[in-house]
Amino acid sequence: MSRNGAFISLEGIDGAGKTSLRELLIRGNYFDNIISIREPGGTYISEQIRAILLDARNTGMAPRTEALLYAAARSQVVEEIIRPALAQGQLVIADRYLDSTIAYQGYGRGLDLDFLIQLNHLCTGGLKPDLTLLLDIDPREGLRRRGEEKPDRLEQEGIIFQEKVRQGYLEIAAREPERVKVINAGREQSEVLAEAVEYLRELVGE
Ligand code: TMP
């Protein structure tokens, strides 16, 4: 299948503001022909896998099971939504993608990075984002922003886990500076949005 659209992923620890940024990018009508998904999720099947992954009662889930379920959810959304949208020339914005697995299951849980990369390569056919915006924030601030919201299974892991995930993200960004742009998400939402729009404009030329 040929590919004409552009694929952007939003990444960051819990509470960094990805979901709000995604909503602002869509509501602001900055770009035409956008489609957006969240991960895990984005399709009927992937949303069911999401429910298993985030269920706070599933405390016994083995790290490899977790990685396989995220990969399964991703495989479905790539096949059903992302590849067809790119083939039609759409701008796809994904709230999380492969870097979440590297940061959370790799740096957070300690699974082998090569295992995760190979697994995800198989599940996505090697599809990578053209651009990734990494919203970087101190985990304490992320926690504060989440406020009273009941934590899901991953959020229950606490500050030390989120700190490992954050460092993982920063290492990914240092390895792939062309693709991954780090945005300081500790600032006002309007500033974060403006920087994100600028990066997107550079990519799609609108
Ligand atoms: P969300 O709260 O941003 O919707 O994401 C759900 C949780 O799943 C979040 O804590 C991050 C985690 N996650 C992983 O651990 N690995 C992954 O590959 C993805 C996509 C999400």
C-alpha cells in the first residue's frame, strides 16, 4: 500500500498533556484532513485490549504479557486505521505509539529493548512516525496535573517508575533527534500548542 500522508505521534509520561494537545490540534483546525487515534485503542478490538491493560485489578500481569498486549492493540490499529489513512493522504495523529512501549516496557519494566523493537517491527510492518513530539515534564508535576483522577494500572506504579520512563524517552530523543522533538510541557498550554503547531507546519508545509 502506498503512503502519501504524514504520521505524527505524541509521547510523554502520564500527565504530560498529550491528550489535551491532541484535542487542541484537532479543534483548532490548523490542518486539513486529520485523523486521530489513541493508543492503546483506536479500534473496537484495540479498545477491548486497552481495558485489560489498564484494569487496576490486573496486578499479576507479567511484563512480557503486557508488551504483547500493547503490540497486539497496535497491530490492529495500524492495519485497520493508520495505514489506510496514510494511503489516502491523511495526517494521522497518534496519542502514543511505539516509543511508549520502549519507554514503559523497556526502560520502565526493564524488558530487553531489542526484543521490543523486533516484536513491534513484526506487529506494525515497520511503520514509524515521520515526527514524534515528546512532551517532557517532571513526574511530580505530571502527578499533580492528574489530580484526583483514579489511577489506572500503569499510573499506580508511582514516581520512580515514571522517572525511569521519562529518562527512557529522553534517551530515545537523543538517539533520533531528527524524528523526536522534545517540548517542555511544564509551560502554559498555549506555548506548548504553539511549538507543536510549528513542528507540524514544518513537516506538512501548511
Ligand atoms: P494513556 O493514559 O496515555 O491513554 O495511556 C495508557 C497507559 O498505557 C499509560 O500509562 C502508558 C501505557 N502504555 C504503555 O505502557 N505502553 C504502550 O505501548 C502504550 C501505548 C501505553
